[in-house]
Amino acid sequence: MLRSCTTLLGALVLVGALSAHDSWVQTNTNLVRVGDAVHLDLMLGNHGNNHRDFKLASKVNFDAITAFEVIGPDGKAVSLKDKLIDLGYEPKEGFWTVKYPTTQPGLHLAYQTLDTVIAKGQGFRVHHSAKTYFVATPSLDKVSRTNPGFDKVLGHKMEIVSESNPVTPMGPGTPIKIRLYFQGKPLAAAKVSFIPRGVKLAEGIDDKFERLTDKDGRASFTPTFGNYYLIAAHQRMPEEKGNGYDSTHYSATLVVYVPDKCPCCEE
């Protein structure tokens, strides 16, 4: 296993505006037969206020990762951080990946957390949560619509929790419903971006792909076409200062794979 010794982010401070990078976790598929493996990729890209797309940018600093785990249908967590493989030739290229063999039928939750201080320009601290889901099924020909556990709250400092099953059923026309938590409480009036891979969002508020959470921290988006969708939210706390940093940046991502055809919608 190769470990990157690069910094997580490059930060540029312009008139108090911070351009942020976020990590996300995605799978090669969201549905496999029990016994088959899922490949989990840990990626880094631009998803702050100035860069609103799905493109890669540098690579996550291995030492900043505080957890990388899969929680199975039985509720038990398996740590995968020490099994991550570096797919980049250069320190800032590529991404991390790991192969996860499934043994249990049902929904699996993969997540990564990060805590680091960025010391370029004015130093700031980053707390980040990244999540995705996949289902292992005994048969791909007959997929159960009932796979509980998607609404599990993990207690991250900032966290996106799915309130609708993000795998079964899922397809164009199926709403993606989420709830955003910040420091253990629902976060109201926060911008949540639903970014399709290959699409760059408009500046400001993109009415097509962005929503504001309601008073209970909830937001909903209905995809009209199949794709990977990166859901991202941010919260800056300039008053949270410490040794080596003048502010704190919280962020959370969730990747939902929307197939072109729902695998379990037909009777």
C-alpha cells in the first residue's frame, strides 16, 4: 500500500472568500450479488462556493483520514483505511481505492471522515464527512425493495443523512430525500447541491440542482436522468479559531448512484 504525503487541499483566500475542496466516496456499482465485491473509491475535487462540479482535484491526505469504514446490515463496522491503495503515479494525482467483498444481504453504508488543518494563506481547520450506500442481494433478477438502515445517523460534526432509500427503489423520477445535521442538530436554511457527474452548476443558487433545507434540515431533489449524483453541503464558522487556524470549515458529501432503470420497480 502506498501512502500520499501531500496536503489535502490548496487554499486561496480572496477578500475573505474560501475556495474549498471536498472528498467523496463512490462505488463501481450500488447493487451486487452477495459474495461479489464492491470497489470503493475515495476521491477529492472542487465542491466549494467557487468550483461546483464533479471533477477531481489532487488527492486526500492519508494521514488526515480519521475513519474509512463500511457498516453492514448487521450494524457492525469494518475499518478499511489500512487497506486503501493509491492509484496515482504522483502524490497529487489519482485517488484511493479499496475492494470490499460482501458477505451479507442488505444495505451497506460506506463512510469516510477527515480532520485536518490547512496552513496555506490564513490557516483553517476542516471537518468533513463523506458517505455512500450499496446493496448486496441474493439475486440480481429479484431485488427486494426493503433494505433498511439508510437513515442511520452516525453523529459526524456535519452529516448528510438519507431519508429515502438511495438504492432500492432508485431511478429517474424517484426523489432523493436528505436531512442535514450540524453538530448533532438539523441545520435549516443551508444550501445543498445535487451535482450530476459531468455537469457544472451555475454560480450563486442553481435552481435546477440546488435546494435550501427547511426548518427541520430537510431537502429533496428528484433526478430526471440516470447518473452519479454528488450531494454536498458546507458550513463555515469564522469564530472557531485555534492553534494554527483562524476559522473552521465543516462539510459533508453523499454520493447516490441513479440507474437509468430502477432494478426493483417492476413487479
